[in-house]
Amino acid sequence: MPNFRPLQRPRSATPSTESKPITCPQCCSQSLLMTWQTFANNTRHIRVTCRRCGRFVRYATQCPDNIRRADNETQSAGDQQ
């Protein structure tokens, strides 16, 4: 008799981060910086970095709020240099 795994409900393609705020895994800070990062293949991604310890946290989804924040914070970071 073949072994079959029970059917599982498929996971959402984009997990909700609304209920759980993003925190730094190293220092547990929620003060995060979102900036644009261009990969070698010219695709752009929103990089999330901890403002307190500088650690890379993750790449954020490109929803309108994150895009707006990355645009503003990338421009601000460029002004400081």
C-alpha cells in the first residue's frame, strides 16, 4: 500500500507581516532602514537594515508603502554622504 501524505492547505504566496512587526534578529530593535539595492542582474530590491546595529535583516516585499519608504530613505541616505 503506497504512503500518502495528508492534504494540507496551501500557504499564502505573500505571508502577512501586518500582525508581526519586523525586528532585528541580533538586537531585537524595530528601528529599521529600508533602501533600494540593485543586484548584478539590474533587478531592484528593498533591503531592510537595522538602524541600531547595522545588520541586514531581510528583503521587504515591494508593496506601495515599502516602495515609498525605500524611495525616501534611499534619497535621505544619499544626501548624508
